[in-house]
Amino acid sequence: MNRRRAFWGVLGWACWAGMGGAGAQEGRLDKSSRHQEWVEVRHADRTVHCFVVFPEVKDKAGAVVVIHENMGLTDWVRGVADQLAEAGYVAIAPDLLSGMAPEGGRTKDFKDTSAAREAIYALKVEQVVADLNAAADHAAKLPACNGKVAVAGFCWGGSQSFRLASARPTLAAAFVFYGAGPTSEDDMKSIACPVYGFYADNDNRVNATLEGISELMSKLRKKFFPETYPGAGHGFMRLGEAPDGSEANRKAREEAWKRWKTLLARDLKTPAAKAEPAPQQQPVAPKRP
């Protein structure tokens, strides 16, 4: 195992965001008026099950590949896809555990989240990248899509967002939610899109890597815009919508969604969205936790 594969293979080993908010998202999916569908995206010898939600808009829209946490494609992640469609974007959430469960099943076929998590960390790097590229290709070719594709991921999925940014130069943007990033120039030099980070104040495991990432991205003249949310903990996008979520997590989730929508409106350039001023072009190193 080479250095690069070793690094990407252990990203997010302690990633945990709890199950808060899962029930609320299941209700959201049942009540949503937006068109939802499951598709089978095939490439090479792989079949990847993907959940797709379409926005109720007049014109073609940009698309977002939504990458799940280390628990696989849960109702919560599918709910995030629905919220992105509500905001005006085509959302596609690939189940990267497709074919990995007993008898060739996917996330829903594992006996519990612990089994799904174990399978996540056994995935091959090349397979993950190929699956994500296939999902992005599928989204870009949809008649409802304007051809622009961004990626967003949470925890383990946040790390994969950074990975796809380095593997797919045509991405419009990458959104990394409390996920670790690459630590070598080789993993960063092919990044062509802006990378936006959403980090929790109380998450030193991830935040301890940010200064080094910021320095390397700046050295390579890459666009990296991290933001840390005061008082929030790892997984605040999920935990912030739970009935018992802390005030800091709820506030961080609300502010992160607002920022995310602003950035999507500019980078995916959907006709119905109001463009906002671009952020500063020189990345700023995040505050030490």
C-alpha cells in the first residue's frame, strides 16, 4: 500500500455523527412533492444504486453529488438530497456500498450500522472514485441538468469530496463537511475547482489537519475556503436538526445551509438563483481549534 492509498484509506476512521435527525428526514421524504427515483448506474463491472431527486424549477439546474457518511446511504443523507432539490438543484446520492452487503446487497441490507461502517473502510480507493465519477457522469447527462456538477460530502463523505475534486477536474465546486483532506501536493495538484470547508469548532481530530491543508492549497494556488462554526461538534449538519440537538449545532447547521446555498447559486449558476458576491480569492487558514 503506497502513501497516498494509506492516507485516503484511513480518513475518517473515527467518524461518527449519531443517528439524530434520521426520523425527521424519513418523514420529509414521505411528504416531499419532489420527484424521487432510484437508478442503477453501471460502469465496468459495477452497478451503483443511486437516489435521485429533481427540483421543481422551470429551467435546467445544476447537479450535486451527495456523498454519505461512514454509515452508508441512510434516510438522513437522502433527506439532504431532497433539501438540495428543494433549493433548486438536481441531487444524486450514490450508495457506495452497492454490492458490498451480504448476497450483493447495499446499505439497507447490512444487519446494522456497525457492519456498514466496517464495510466502508474496506472499500478500495479506485472503486470509490470510479463510482463517484459514474454518478457525476449520470447527473451531468440528465436532460434536467445544465451540465454543471458539484460534489458535497459529510464526515467520511467529506473526505471523499476532497478526493473527487482531485480526480475530476471538471467539477464546478467541492463542499467538504467536517472531513479530512489530503496532506500531500500530489493529492492536491490536480484540483481545479474551489473547495469549501464546513468545520466544527469542537472537532480537533479533523481540525488539527486544516492548517497544513490550507498552507499546501495556498502554495499550489488552489482555492480553499474553510469556515469553522463556533461551539459546534462533529456531525452538526445531522445533529443540528435532531429534537435534542444543542443550540450550537442547530445554529451551525442553519448558518452552514445559508452559506452552502449562496455558494451553490454562484458556482452552479442556476438561472433561477440569485448570484452572490464571490468570496475572497486568497484562501485563509482556519483558526486553530
